[in-house]
Amino acid sequence: MASLEKAIAAAMDAVKGSTVLSVQSENGGQLWEVQLAGSDGTERLLEVDAAGKVVSGPRVKDTGKGEKARVMGIIKDAELTFKDAVEKVSSSVHGKISHMSLDRYNNNDLLVWDVDVATPDGTWQGVKVDAKTGTLTKND
């Protein structure tokens, strides 16, 4: 399985100056789908293979002005970077991250990194990391 870090590094290299919005492991870890956003709110999608090579994209996701404005707000308000969130989760939950996304919850009051972790015993653990404070909450 390509490492999460390798997939993100390849995607960020392909779209310089962007911010990670989400990453999803697919095909049993053989492929990572990465969604990035530019400072203008333009979203781009890429697929990175197990070797850490971009195999698809980047392609622009046409979302319209309202969604671009929403994404720009998320980017501006998130104080915890993707890398910070990965480190926070990795130090608290043992396993492999299979999905991460940055989004607002609770009627837009809470900006979090929503994370899925596959634990060594094969169970799933959901975790949320507050993108402003770094507070980690495990889902029951």
C-alpha cells in the first residue's frame, strides 16, 4: 500500500500551492484519490498509485462560485494542516488512515479533519480533529 504521505507529496507536487481537502484509499490501498484546493477555492482531483505516482489528473472540479467561496473559508479558517492532523491521529490511534477530509459540521460551527483509521485488529475507528484547536475526539 502506498503510504498516505507519499500520495499527498505527489499530489502537492503536481498542484503547487494547494491545500489538501480530502484523501481516500481505494482498491485495497492500491490507489489514493486526493482532492486539493487552490487559494481561489478551485478544487482539483488526482489519483495516485501505490508507487506514489500521479496516474490521473489533476482535473478541475467545476463547483461554482458558492462552493468556491465555502472552500476558501475552510482553507482560511483551518489552523491545523493536513500534516498536523495526520501526526495528531497517528500519535493517538494505532492503525492506517484510509480516509481524511476537512469540512464543517454542526451547522458550520465546527471545522474538523474527519478521519477513518483501520486498526491492526481489522476494526474501524472514526476520529475527528478540530482544525482550529487540535482537539481529538474518537467516534464511538
